[in-house]
Amino acid sequence: MGNLSSPAFAEAMNRLWVKFLPQMEERVGTLEAAAASLAAGTLSAAQREEASSEAHKLAGVLGTFGLQEGTVLAHEAEATYLVDPQTDPAVVARLAEIAAQLRVMLAGRNDPSSN
């Protein structure tokens, strides 16, 4: 096993980040759309299941990149969508907030000046 703090490892992780970023951004977009649909009272069962699935995938990949907070947020969204969130304003607001926080997290990790 190589040195996980080596420049070569960091460079490899950065290349993987760039490769997976569009997919991660798309998944966050799915969560944003689901939260908006929930707020409007139009969230379908299929959209809810997709949001839960995409949140699950995000949780895993964010953890891979060391974004533990992102993993926790994504797991929270996954669990909330799994139990069929109703239009409780607090739940709607929390799901929108999670999606927004994940969006900011992706943007921050992608900013080379933040390394």
C-alpha cells in the first residue's frame, strides 16, 4: 500500500474527482429537483425512489473523497426519502437545505484555491 498522503495519491484523487464531478453534480441536481417537487406537492413515488438512490450513491462517493459531512448529509436525505416524506414544511426545508449544502460542498472541493 502506498503513502496516502503522497503528492501522487493526491493527484490521482484529484483526477478521480474531476472525472466523477459531473455525475455527482447530476445527483445533487436530482436531490434539488426532488426537494422542489416535494415543496410543490408533486413528488412522485418514482422521483422519491430515485432521490433516495442518488443520495445513497452520493454518500458513498463523497466518503471516498474524504467529505464525511457530505456522506452524513446524503445518508440523511436517503433515509428521509426512503420513508416517503410528506409535505411537512420542516422536512421540505431540510431536504432543500441538504441539497444546497451538498452543492456548496462540491463547488468548494472543486475549487483549486481551497486545497
